[in-house]
Amino acid sequence: EIVLTQSPGTLSLSPGERATLSCRASQSVSSSYLAWYQQKPGQAPRLLIYGASSRATGIPDRFSGSGSGTDFTLTISRLEPEDFAVYYCQQYGSSPGVFTFGPGTKVDIK
Amino acid sequence: QLQLQESGPGLVKPSETLSLTCTVSGGSISSSSYYWGWIRQPPGKGLEWIGSIYYSGSTYYNPSLKSRVTISVDTSKNQFSLKLSSVTAADTAVYYCARRPVVPAAFDYWGQGTLVTVSS
């Protein structure tokens, strides 16, 4: 089973700053099967990035994903007030049909 | 616009079976382009994938829950369902249903979630 680790646990930043979130896998993950979600309090998660670097429909271009193998990154180029939330990475395929989520990174206002 | 809506009891007694249904509107659950899944989130904690189903009935389960989980699909009602047996307080969570395209392997539409509490 592939375990995902996200760091930092909490990221305290100001609007306009750049956010860099890390997701590390215990084994190599196909880039095609790495996704990122945003979740705000009381809401369902929203898909941001799939295939490690492709933005989902309607996602602003300030969100970008990169990485390969065991190390993946979500970057928010300039934080907007609505971007303060929890972000989860997710991988697929350690076993056929099986998904795993990381523990999340909270981006809060400094 | 695709919508998913979870429904079912909000309170389940320990050792009993949790049963939830997800009703899909604005799209067909019988499409060959999608899987349908359940994900849960204990209060204040992270996301846990429970399992997924294809319209044909093929299922995939989280290995840690596999012995207690059954996911089924009713194409005539455009619904899919979750049953989790022998529940304990650790199964208290918000349960989400979601759509997963065959490609990419990510959940692109989610229901609003429903809180299920396990308590006597």
C-alpha cells in the first residue's frame, strides 16, 4: 500500500504570497494518477489538479501542479482570500481500483 | 448540471449496518465513462476512500474496510448505495458520494455529504 505524506501540516501565509505544498509517496506513483483537492469548512472537496499537473475545469491558473515519482508539489502563485483552506493529495493504483488520500495541508491566514 | 445527493439515517447504533444511497441527477449512472464512489471524513480529520463501483456492478474496496463494505448500483433509479456492517464509533463521519471518470482517476463531482453518527 502506498502511503502519502503531506508537508507542512499547516502553512501560515498572507494574501498575495506564494504557497508551496508538498506530497510525498512511499513508493513511486504514476504522474497520471496523482490529484489535488481543496476543501473549505463545511464543504465537499473540490478537484483542483489531476494527472499531477492538469487543472480541472474552472480552476484558476494561479493553481499549478508538478512532480513525478515520489515527490509532487501544488503551488498557488498568489494567494487569494478564498484560497485559505485544506488541501489534499490523492493517488490511484497502488492496487487495482484503490485510492489513497494524504493527510492534508491547511493553508491559513498569517 | 450533474448533482449527487446522499441520503440515509443520520444515527446508527453500534454493531448495526450503516446504509446510504446516492442519487445522481443531471447525468446517467449507466455511462461507460464513469465510476461512482464513496469517501468518508471523520469529524476534524482527513479523507478516506471507501470504495467505487462501475455501472456494470464491478466494485473496488478499501482493503482496510473490505470485509464490512458492500457497494451496489441501481441503474433503473440512477442510484448507488453503500452498506457498512458492524459499525463502531470509529465509523462516525461525513460520508460523501462522488463521480470518478474512467480517465482521469480523480473525483470530479461530489455530493454535499451526510453526517452519520454511530451511537447507542
